[in-house]
Amino acid sequence: MTLKAGDEIPELVKHPTTRQLVQYAGAQGDFYEIHYDQDFARSVALPGVILHGLLKAAFLGQLVTEWLGERGTLKAFEVSYRGIDQPGRPYRCRGRVTKVDGDQVELEVWGEDSAGNRTTVGTATVDVKG
Amino acid sequence: MATTTVVDRLRARIGVAAPPVSATVEAGHLKRFAEAIGDSNPRWLSEAPPTFLVAIAPTSIHLAEAEEYGKGWLNGGNRFESIEPVKVGDRITATGKVVDVYEKTGSSGSLLFIIFETEYVNQHGRPVARLRGTAIRR
């Protein structure tokens, strides 16, 4: 794989729904009500139910592993949740190579809301097979 | 002041490991997790996707009493480190600890930050992954 800093990787657009949040709550075992109970979410000053940060992390994990395929391994990835995201709106996951050092490749990854705000930002480190 | 007490009590927990939690990575659980995140890669039928380990043990510990502070939780961020692949049938033991607790006051009020780390060890005693997280009370 010939990679260089600045290369953008193929984007991944997710379409989360409230149903998916319930599915994720069950699969992860995180039953905090802000992810499926509209009244509860509003009672803690949110506009309505919001995506789990860890679900957005999973989307970004998928972004990287789909791009990487069998060519390498995701070693580490770190994300900061900068803003909330609501279901019913597309969530666009993107990434760009920032550094290539032998077999080790660093990327910046981020998730954008439908207005283009980066509500999740992070970095990923992958090992590519030489 | 009540909030100071909560911060002090949580700070006293820094570095103290919680009781380990063990779980076997089950095929059905992996499948439900991959479906829930909407990732249909067949690789995840037998191998854990990057964030799966958050589903086998609570991601944060000692946090119940932090609920005296503010009115809601926010997840500030996570770091996932993979040391070796986790496969169906692996018996994983997760040990978590609080590594830092601090308060920040900004224009919109006070926030309480709790930084925790979890280490995951497999049935052979080898560390397979680490997780770091920032839980915020606001």
C-alpha cells in the first residue's frame, strides 16, 4: 500500500435511527436514558435523545477497518466527543493520513454532523504489512 | 460544600482497582454488537471489532456517587488500544480504575471530569487491550 500524508481515506456515511440507539444500548449494556427516552433527555437540557459517544467511536472504527481490510491492523485509536448528534440525521465519518513511518501510519479521523460540524475528532494508528 | 466532598471522595479512589469482571466473548453477542453498530463485515462474526470490549464489562467504575454532582453524564472521549485480536471463545478479564478526577469551571458552569482506565487480559494471562475514558458530570 503506497500511502502518504494528506491522503484522504474513503468516507463512511451512517444513518443512525432511534431504533439503532436502542439496539446499541442493548448490545453494549449502556441503558442511560438520554439515548432512548425523549422526556428524560429533555429533562437534562438536551434537545432530545442523542447518539452514544461509543457508537460514534464504533462508526469511526468501522471507517478505519473497512479502509484497511486485510492489509494491516488498527493498533490504537482515540476520539474526543465535541458535540452531540441526534438520530435521523446522517453522520459522515472521514479520515486522512497524517504520517507514514515505515509500517506505521497515523491518521486523523473525524465525524461530521449534517451541518459539517466535526462533533467527534480523533486519531488512529495502524500497522500496515510491509 | 457538598460538591467538594464528592470530588474529594472520588479523588480518594484514584489508583484503586475495582474488582475484576470476567466474561467470555460469545458469538451471539458479537453478532448483536456488529448489527447494532451497523458493520456487516463478516470478520466480526469471529473477531471483536475495535470497540467491542466496552460491551463485556462496565466502562466506568465507582461512579454512582458522582451522580450527586450536576444533573447528567457526558462522555468526553475514549482511547482504544489493541494489543492482540480478541476472538470468539476468549475469556476476558477487565480491571478498571479511576486515574484522575478534577473539576473545571467555565462560562456555562462547573464540570466534573473522571478519567478511568480498563485493562483487558485473556485466558492466557496476556493483556489484549486497554481502554481510557473521560466521563463528565455537568
